[in-house]
Amino acid sequence: MPIGVLTNCASVLAGGVIGSALGHILPASLKEHLPTMFGLCSIAIGINSIIKASAMTPVVLALLVGFTIGHLLHLEQWTSRFFHKLVKAMHLGGDGIDMEFYITAVALFCCSGFGWYSTLTEGIAGDPSLLFSKAVLDGFTALIFASTLGKSICAIPLPQCVILLCVFGAGRLLAGVLTPTMFADLSACGGVLTMAAGFRVSKIKPVPLVDLMPALLLVMPFSLLWTMLMG
């Protein structure tokens, strides 16, 4: 049973509820600077993940090819439209939301490299401990985002649960194929996405995060092929 996945999603929901309630209490200056500080922390986490790469060549190829595919398919635009409709359908707001900021939250909760790494680990080994750690971080992150985005953040755990359950299932199916090298390169690829999210939250550079998401699907096959070629 994917206990870690469910705990992680429940933590995001709880953080969203608490953050939206506290949003009226927190000073405006604090709500303004908290996302910036979170962005800087994301950049630091991303750097720490990137240095774990087994080989940067498959990671860079996955990022370039993945971004090209995502951009040509307009994934960021479609995702923005989907969540705008979802938030309105769930009566959690809609028209006044900063969708660029909102999609950053979606990318961090649903498609982070550490999230996929942790979920694959639970799927393969049945160990939810990494996802428990991620649940604590995500709960606090959801609280920060909800202080600005309000209760609309509570719409994210639904697709997050679907995506992570798919990753969990893939881990169970591919347990005999995935290698530590592939995991290391996945972590590095996710680190680049986490850095990009930090740049976006801190308003340094508006990187189209969702367009980068196909890289997470490509990096492990690319890593396997690169290992075979170099071996």
C-alpha cells in the first residue's frame, strides 16, 4: 500500500488548509518575502541534487529533448487551463489567482525529482521514509504558497495523488530494471527543475516549468542507454 504517497498528499492538503486560514493573519510583508526565501531554498536544494549525478550527459540530453517536446506541445499552457478550470469547479477561487505562481506550486508538488525518487523508492522497496520526510517539507511549502494563493492550493493534492500513484506503480513494475545510476541521474534532473522553480518563485527568471516535465520521463532511459554505450 502506498502509505508514503497518501501521507504526502494529505500533508499538502493540510498545509493548504492551514495556510489559507493563516493568510488573513500574517503580515503582508511576511507573505511577500516568504516565497522569495522559499525560492532561494529551492535553488540550494537543486544544487545539492545536481551534484549527485552519475553522468551529466544523459541529464542534459533529457532536459533539452524534454523541454523541446514540452514546449512544442504547449504543456505549460494546457496545464494552466486545466488547473484554472479545476479550481473553479471545486469552488476554490479562480479568476484572481496568479496562475504563473500557481503552476510553480503544481510543478513542485506533482513533478519534483525528489518526489519521484522517493515514490519510486517506496514502490520498489516498500520504504515510505523518504516520502514521510518529503511530507513534512511539502506541508510547510503548501502553507507558504497558500498564504498567497489561498484555498485554491487545496486543489493540487488530487492530481498529485494520481501522478504519484502512477510513479509508485511504475516502481513496482520496473523494480528489476532501475539501477542506482538511473536514480542518481533522475535526482540530478529533478535538481535542475527544482532550481528552475526557485528562479521562478524568486522572480529571477520565469522558466516554463511544466514544459520541462518530460525530462523526468526521459532521463532514466537516457541514463541506461548512456551506461550501455560507455560500458
